[in-house]
Amino acid sequence: MAGITPLDIILNLASMLVFFLFFTYGQRIQTRSMLVGVRRSLTKLETYRSDARKRFIESMLQYNADRDEVHGKVDRLIDSFAITPVSMDPKGIMGKLDHILTTYDDNLKTEVKSLVKGALQADVNTLTNLLEVSIGLDTMFRVVRHYYVLASKKGGMLASVLLQINLPSIMEEAEAYNAAIDAFAKGKTVGDGVGPLLASQFAASSEGREYVEDTTVTDAMFEGRKLLIVKAKGPGGNVGKPGLAIEKLVQESGPVSLIITVDAALKLEGEASGQVAEGVGAAIGGPGVERYRIEEAAVKSTIPTLAVVVKMSSKEAISEMTPKIREALNEASNRVKQAIMKSTKLGDIVILAGIGNTLGVA
């Protein structure tokens, strides 16, 4: 015992006390330190939400000077939602989902149109896109706030773990939505418009016709092949119903030899933006209704389906189109031409679908 000093005893007692405190309160300390970072993210989300609401209201006031009416209806619309259909019995689920989504989209457009009487349909579509951005940011804020409040309560460790796991992806999505506000407010072409933009290049000066709701079909020729070019109706923000249009074209336009879809695709971390890739299948995002229609039509008529995609981040997809994405259009166009030449012969009918948002694309 001769080597033990009073300082050693004090240090041992202090280390034991620290161990006891961390053993007893460690989880609570860890949760509190975690919530400090969550609070910063929550504040940022609240700023994004407020900015989106403000820009949407400013855009609406360009058509309607009644500020009280606009404010009242905007708050109600931002709080709106769509309930997904029951999926326990999968039979007919696609029809139910399509009906719900169509009804929700039509309802938003009707509400917006009631506030901006006299506005062109293209402007209504763009304003509806801006409203959807506001709804998305509002939903993210409320979900994160919900788990933040739960984590702040006693025994909220599970909620704090869920926040820690999901918050980075939520914030990445929120930053993408925030970047989209300016593009949608000013009607600029977004990265997701790469498909419709390519389709417009193939259509050249040919006149398109509205074949199904919000979706046009243009007849064109390429190297002796007849092209049926499908895209959403522009230049307002619109994605149309390309699956329904392709389904009807397969039924009504004679034997189709090839279906090619062109769309934006989410790049993986480490991949370059603007990289072009090609594959097999229907390149179309969303809840799956339109892709289901393309696949069903292709299977019934045994039509090969090829896809060409331009890779980009989620932020690039919904914000103003970058120079890299525009440059990739030439490469994507060449890939489409090569696919048509390789997979079809003279006199064949080819459906070329430019999938994506037609904001700023006529």
C-alpha cells in the first residue's frame, strides 16, 4: 500500500463515479446529444417548408389578388393527403391505386384552378407541381418533428434510433425539394425532363395530338421506321399517362415491333451525373401503375421493351437541368437510334416514350 497516494485514491473514485454516471444515465446523455443535431435539421426543414409555402402563395397571388382567400385555401391544400388502397387482397390493386392517384391529382388541379381563374392549363399544372413540393416538405417536417418529440420524452430511445437511421436520407430529399422550388416557380426545365426533351427532338416540327389525358402522341419517321412518340403534354409541369397511351397504341396502331422508354434514373454514389445507360424493360418511376400498363401491353403482344436512362441525383432530377444533363441528351439520342436500327427493320412501327416532367418542354 506504500505506493498509493491520496491523488490515486481521488482519481480512482472519480473514474468510478464517471462509470456509474454513464452506466445509469449514458442512454439519456446519448439521446440528448443526438437530439441537438436533430433539432438543427428540424429547424432547417421548417425553413424549407416556410420558403416553399411562401413561394407558392406568391405565385398564386400573380393570378388572384385576394390574399385572404389564397392563404386560407393554401393551408388546407398543403395539409391534404391520399390514402393508399387496401393491399391485403392484391387482385385489382393497380386499378384501385390508379383511381386514387388520378382522383388526388385531379382534385389538386381543380382546387388550384379555382383560385387562378383565367390561367392557362399549363400554368395550373406548374402551380400544382409547386403545391406538391410544398406538401412534400410539410410532410417531411411533420414526420421528423413527430419522432423528435417522441425521442425527447422519457424512454424515447427507439424513436431517436429511428431518427438517426432515417434523417440523412430525409434531409437529402428535403434539400432536393428545396432546390426544386425556384425551377417550378419560374417554369424552368428540370432534370427529370430529359425524356420528354429527347422525345421532342425526335418529333422535330411534327404536330402532336392529345391521345389520352395530358399525354400526346406524335407521328414521325426515322430511317424508314414509323415512330409513335409519346410524352406528357407540355410546357406546364406534367407527367401525363404514358403507360395508358402505350397500352392504347399497341391495341390500335397495328403490330408494334419495339417499345423504347427514355427516362431519368437515380445515380448511385460515386457515379457521374449525365452518364447514359441502356437496358431491358420499362424505364418509368412512380407508384408503378404506368409501368404495369406498359409491361402488360408488351407481354400480351410479345413486344421487346428497351430502356435508355440518363443518371442523375435526386436533387438534379427536380431542379433546373444542368449543362451535364443537357450534354447527355446527344449520347442518349444516339443510343436510341442505335437500338431502333439494331432491333427493327424497314416499315416497322416503334413506340418511343419520353418519360418525365414536361416543365418547360413544349
